[in-house]
Amino acid sequence: MELSVCMWIGGFRSIHSTVMGAETDTVCAEAKHVFHQDTMRRVVRQSKFRHVFGQAVKNDQCYDDIRVSRVTWDSSFCVVNPKFVAIIIEASGGGAFLVLPLHKTGRIDKSYPTVCGHTGPVLDIDWSPHNDQVIASGSEDCTVMVWQIPENGLTLSLTEPVVVLEGHSKRVGIVAWHPTARNVLLSAGCDNIVIIWNVGTGEALINLDDMHLDMIYNVSWNRNGSLICTASKDKKVRVIDPRKQEIVAEKERAHEGARPMRAIFLSDGNVFTTGFSRMSERQLALWNPKNMEEPIALHEMDTSNGVLLPFYDPDTNIIYLCGKGDSSIRYFEITDESPYVHYLNTFSSKEPQRGMGFMPKRGLDVNKCEIARFFKLHERKCEPIIMTVPRKSDLFQDDLYPDTAGPEAALEAEEWFEGKNADPILISLKHGYIPGKNRDLKVVKKNILDNKPAANKKSDLINTPKKAADSSNIQNEAKLDEILKELKSIKDTISNQDERISKLEQQMAKMTV
């Protein structure tokens, strides 16, 4: 009797729950659908860069047997342009870096010539954006040196820089060329001083020596080079007008952690930073310099301790984050919609990276829809990694390749120091970028007569009809330059051989004794 009553009550309950549950299930299903749609809208965001994928090149296209520098300094150790890849290497008795033509892949001979004029380890290098044969280097020997690389690469080791810039009292860990003004170079040292040089005259024209109370981790120019932003060990991010020598904006404790930060300008004027939280989690943040009280966006990533090096492509608004010691490259798209920094994907490999080079847009293969190329440093080699957007069409993809910054300088150094600003001169990549002949970097001692060369650039454009008549003279001068260069290299070879012969003779003399 009890059993049948229990069964009857249980049956009633199940009928009741079935009737009542039908409505609840319908409501739940609708709610789930709305939630799912909302989530999908947030997660699967429409973007042409959502399927960007990275691929390492084959072994025969890598640069092998390179002794990458072991210096404990958080720079990228590698810089590239459409002609050369430069890598800071281990060197006994001083500092050196390799400069290899892009096509010189495979095993690099130990006797391959280097750039080796510094007396201390090289900490940072940077190619001039306006001349693919000019590179600057900062070193532990407290100097900055600017080098002119021969058009076809090095045949002999380069020991004589075009100019030596002396002004720092401690090691120089950062060098960065101005994005739009010719021959303007910034350097920052462990003396907490930022110096801006006119390389054409070899002079320090701006000295920011009282703005940073602790070590400067990195410096970044904005799009037109009117402002710089810096990240410092005192946990401050500063936006500075270098010509007025004043701090425009400042954020204390941009990231709470004690490990190094990075700060870079984006093309819209916002500042992107990477750093660490108090719990040592890696963070990335986006700031508006007009109001730096709160970040536009702040994201925590993981608990690795490698410093995140940001590489930014202003044409696509994509930021690539490469952690030192990581084996991955994460990339994010910056937009005007919340959450502003949108995660796209991660390229992963087995080997950790010691450093990373980032190719300018004009050095990419537009026929393969390549939107970025990295040069990843291992312990003993450099491995190119190609980022591609998969497309079926063989036509030029103009949405992937808007006009990009070309190699022509928008301003001369003197114009910028006088207060002028100019955006980069853009070029189209529709037919690929064909490198032109670079003009040599000439350094002149500053005197009254030297005020004219800077203005020559504009008068050159006005006087082109007159110059056409003198084309034969120009050709003769070019030939003479080539002959003089060849003569100099032969003389250098002979002097090197003379030294070698005298050393061998000394060794023979010792052996006979």
C-alpha cells in the first residue's frame, strides 16, 4: 500500500515537472541562444586578419652557424631592411655585429667579415629608414657609431665608422632613427640621458638629462617624429616633446611589476605598453596620452618572465608580441571597438627565441599576401618566419597593402630641429618595392659655410632641368667614386696582407732562434 502511494506521488511530481519544465526549457533555450550569439559576436569578430598564419622557412633559407650575442640586455639583437639582416654576435675583445645580404642564406663562415669598431659589447643596432646602407650601433663603450655598408655587403671587416657620437657617460643601450627626418638619431644610455643627434654634422642638438630618474628601458618615436614615449625602471611611462624639452603626459605605475616594461606609439597617437603585474603576470595595456589616469584597455596574459618585445605594423594596426625566451609570437589587432586590443592568433615553435628582427613593409612579398616577416634568433642561427593572409586571388590585395612609408625622408635634419613636422612619404606596393640607389651619408664639420647643404634637397628639385645637361658630369663622378672605393678596398687588403706577412716573419724568426 505504502509503495503504491509513493509511486503515485512520484508520478504526479514527474508530470508536474514535465509540464512546468516545458516553459522553463523554452526560456532557457532562448536565453542560451541569445547568450551564444552574443558570445560568438564577441569571440568570432569579423576581421581579415583572423586567419593570419605563420610559417618558418626551410633550413636552407636560414642563416646558420652564427654565434648570437649572450649579453644580458633586452634589445632585439637583430634588425632587417629590404637589403640586409644585421645580427649582434659574440666577439672577443670588443663588440661586433654581422651584416648579411638577405640572399646570403646557409652556413655563414666563421671568417665572414663583421662590423667591429666598438671596444665594448654592442647592445643595440638600428637601420636608417631613409638609407638601406646606413646602420647605427650603441655599445657598452659609451659611444654611438654610424656605419655605411657597401652596396653589395661586406668583403672586409669594417672598423671605421662614418661618425662616432660621444656624449654618454655610461653604456648606450638604445638607438632609434627619426621616422621622417633625414640623419636624426636618438640614443639613450644607462646614465638616464636621451640625446638627439644630427648625424650629418656629428653634433648632439638635444640633451634630455633631467627627465628620467632611473634606467630607460625603451624609447619610441610617434608617426611623424614630433614626440617620443619612454618606459623606465621607475615604472613611469612618459610622453615627451623633445624639441620643447618638456613632458607632455606621464603615467606612474603603468604596470605594477618590477620587471622591464616597453612602450610604443601607435599611428593614432595612442601608446601601447607591455609589462608585469604585481603577481608577475605579463600584461599589455593601451593608453590615451591626453588622459593617462586609466588605460583604455588592460589585459593579463600569462606568468612567464620573458620581457615582451612589441613590433607594430601601422598599415594593418597589428601588434606582434615576442617574448625573450618564449617559443611563440602572439598577435593582436588594435581597433576602435571594445575591447580595443583583439587577440588574433599565436605562432608557436619548439625553439625559444634569443631575439627578433622585423622587416619593414616594403621588404615583403606582396604576391604571396605576406603581411609580416620576422627573423628569429636561436643560439646558433637566424630563422625567417613569414606571416601570411590566405587568399585565393592572384590579384594585388590593396586592402592588405595600403600605401606604406617609403625610404624618402620628408624633412632634412635642420628643418626638424627648427620645429617643422611631416608625416612619412608614402609609396604604393602594387608592383612590389624596387630599391633605388642610396646616397652616401656624408658628415661635415659644422661651420658658417655648411648651412647650405641642408637646403640643397629642395633646390635640387627646382633645378632639375639645368642638372639634366650635367648628366655626363654626374656619370663621370659616379665612375670616379667607384674607382676610388675599389682603390681604397685594394689598399686595405694590401695593408692587411703586409701586417700578416710581418707577423709570420716574426713567428719564423722566433722558431729559428
